[in-house]
Amino acid sequence: MNINIHPQEQKGLVPSTRLEQLDLWMTRLVDQGVLPFAMTVLQKGDQLVYWRWYGMTQPENNLPAEPESVLRVYSMTKPVTVLTALLLEEQGLIDLEEPVETWIPELAKPKALRKPEASLEECDLLETGPTLSQLMTHTSGYSYNAAGGSFLDQALDTRLGKKPSLNELLSTLQELPLAFPPGSAWRYGLGIDVLGMVLMRAAEKPLGLLMEELIFEPLEMKNTSFALQDSQIPNHAHLYFARDGGGYSKIEDPFPGPSPGVDSVLPKSFPNHWGGAGLFSTPSDWMKFSNMLRKAFKGEENPVTTPDLARRMASNQLTADIASMLPEGPEGFREWMPFEGLGMGLGVWIAQDSKRLGWQSNQGEFGWGGVANTVFWIDPVSDSNTMFFTQVMPSSKLGLRVELHRLAASILN
């Protein structure tokens, strides 16, 4: 099996030896059984420097990966939801500084734990819940469900189960405390799923329809949505779990898997569109989204957003780096990012102090990744964007992105 090269990749832009190092990294991951397939895209300005892929999206059926392969982007949904919120604020529908109970009164007057390891009873009543902007920056106090986490995370995991609905999410968040008072710490959590509910209530439309009208249609992202189309089902990329001893196993019932169907939590019975993790997309579609943000940040107008709004999204919102805001210290964060030197924009990480980062980044880089080892980021210094796709979870187990950053930097800088 040979590595595939996109016909639009431009030749001779960088020494071929640097490209071959990235080729070798991807092919080894597949040939050694770490991943079923790997695809990397590097764009610099108007030049497509690298777009290559290797392996199968359905190894059982010998179905090769391709730029139009439909796959789950999981938490890469978050920047899309946040951008949708920013666009709705520009329309005057919402105010990012208003508390969540403005739109979801069920979440008014929450409680917050007194310390990270506290039992669920050791908490204080708060006057107001988090603001919409705190939902975007993971400073809201909403945590994620995890069987191996804190008492709170375990309770979330037990109550939400494997296929929660938005109704179940709302009732669970009503019953359980926040991990901390909003704005006092940083915890990756369900805040952007709550934001998605706010947007649906404010606009009285399903989240997927809002995204389609504001982002996907203007960018012609025709294969990005919260549900597979019938024609996509036979050929979508299968999802795998990284085994402890190496290799991967197919997941027959993908997770996290919100319940299908509709939900009465909203003004009308809208579909269960989870703003934090629900989208399917393709590498070709995501290229359009990533390039849109890169060009807008640089100052180019586009049909979706303004340069000012893109720069606001990519501006650090924290008073300190994430490392110093983790309530339990670094061991409390269960994802793949570095801690020191990393800030948080609206729905995206920000390389705030590149000298202290645990990977190779230029100052101001912003992006986000998904639990199945998809990731994208934009580097304003080199005017570039990087994307990587596969379908093996969790991303925290394989730790691919530090090496990906190094290889991308050797080509783009």
C-alpha cells in the first residue's frame, strides 16, 4: 500500500525530506497497528503544502481513506458551536455576559463544591450560574462524566449513562453541583453542550439548522451535520478504541452517543444536537472551516464571519495559563493538551507562551481536537493551518499530537 497524495498538493515548496518524515510517521502508525488510517493536511497561505493519507477507514471491508471520508470529529464540534453563538450575539439574540439561567431557568442558583475532592454534599449555594462566555472557556464549573474521575465526575457518569438525551443532561446538571464557582478555575466539561441548548432556545431552531444557515451553507460544507445521511452510512469511517496492549478494536456502538430522536427540553421537539461533541464531517469540509478562520484572522472578509470576530474568538480569555487554573493540579486534566503556557480563547486553545509549552507552537496558535484523535489548529505567525484525521479513541492514550506539532513545524516554519 502506497501513501496517497492529493492532486492539488503543490510540489517543491519545501524540501522533500521534511515531507517524507511526515509520510514515515503516518505509515508507521498504520503499519504497526496503532491506527487504521492517518491523514494530515498542511496549508500555508494559499499554498497546499501537504495533503496525504494512508490506510483504511474500514479495514474489515478494505475501504480506503479519502478526503471525502465521513467521520466523527467529536469535540471539534465545540469551536463550531462557539462561532454560532458569536454570530447570534452579533444579531442581537444573546449576550455572552448574561448568566445561563437567562435562557435555561432550570439551572438557576446552582451549588458548587467547596474543594475538588469534596463529596457531593460539601457545597455552597451560588446566586447565579456561569455566563455564556464561561461556558465557552471551560471556566463554568460544569465537568465531564468519567467513571474514574472525582465524586462529581462519577456521579455524572452514572446518571448520564452511555446514551443520554438533552433532557437527561439538563436534569442531571440541575441535581449535581458545579465543580467550582464559575470563573475561579478551569475544567474541561459539558459547558458547550449547555451552550448549544441556550442557542436552540434563543433562536427556536435546532442547533444543526443554525450551523447550516450560518456556517455550513455559506462555506459549502455539504457533508457536515449531526446525523449521517442514508447515502453516507455504508461508507463512513468506522470508530475504534485503542487497546491497552496495543492495537485497536472496533466500537460497534459508538460513544459518547447522545440519544437519537427529539427532546422536549426545548421550545419545540428538536433533535438531540450536542454542541460539545456531535458533528460528523469530512477532511474536505473541515479544510473549508479551518481556512475560513485562518483567512478571517488575517483580515480577509468571508461569507461567515468578520476579522474582528475571528480575532475575538482566538484571544486568550484567562487571567493565567490553564496549568495554574486546574483545580486538582495537572493530574486532574484527562486530555491531551499541555498545561503550562496554554491559554483559552472562545472554544479554542491559545498558545499564550510558546516557550513554556510542551509542544512546538508559535505564539497565538489556536485550535481544538476530538477524542477520536482528530485535531486542527491555525498558526497566525506562519499563516498556516494543520489538520489530522483518524478514528481511534481516546486521544489521551496515544499522545500523537506532540510529534504531529513537531513535524508540522519543521515543514511550515
